[in-house]
Amino acid sequence: EERGMTSKQNEKLVSDFKSCGNKMGAVFLGVLGGRTSEGVDFPGDQMNSVIIVGVPYAEPTPRVKAQIDYYEKCFPSFGREYGYVLPAMKKASQAAGRPVRTLNDRGAIIFLDSRYATGYCRNFLPSWVNDGMKMLLNQDGVLAKEVKAFFNLTKTTL
């Protein structure tokens, strides 16, 4: 997903990616908060995994600071949470949900940032994310082993 792409170019890129679902597969790179991370569904085998790298906190622009100040006036002591943390967790959750669009969909969702494991950030994630979240140690091969076990378990339960 590139910034300078037209809508038509992006649609073709997404379509090409989706067509790889039942073939050898493909990797789709996008930006958290971009049009594909929030506005496109990938049901079935169109997308089976998503990796969210980093927490998509907004750049602290004057507009973001004004939003935090506004929420602080409306909800004392919660301005930063409502104007800064909650929008970031919403973006991450929307991106995480791309492969899971129906009750029958399964997808490995990987948050590749230790901040998601903190109770503070988890308070802002939806229950469907928190309920299935598993923290992994930073050791060689652990993630590959867990993802393989997830997909093996998924095959036997469907």
C-alpha cells in the first residue's frame, strides 16, 4: 500500500493479493490506519495472518494535542486516554480484524510489540482480542511454533 496510489491501483493490488489466497500465498504490507488496514475485508483464505508492528500512536501534532485537551476538559484525567491511546488501540484492533470477518474465519493475529502485553494497553483492546491473546517469550522459534500449532489446531476443529 503506497501513499501515492490511486484508489483504482489500490483496488487492483488488493484484488491481486486476494487471488493468492488459495494458491501459494502472498504478503501484503500496509500502514496502520491506511485504507486497506481499516476498510477492506479478507474473509476465508484471502488472509490467514496479520502482524501488527508497533503501536499506531498519532504524531503529537497541535491537532492531536487540542483533541487531548478537549477530552481532558470533558472528562478530567482521561484526556490522554480518550484522545491518544484509545484511537491507537482502535486502529490496531481494526487491522487485527482483517482476516476474521465471519464466524467461520480463523486467523493468526500477531502483535509484534511488548506494549500490547501490558495491562494498560490491553484495557483498550476489545474482548475478542484479549480473550485469545497469548504472550510469548522472545526466543528463537517460539512464534513459528505457536503459529504452526494454531493452524494445525484450526484444521482439526473446522
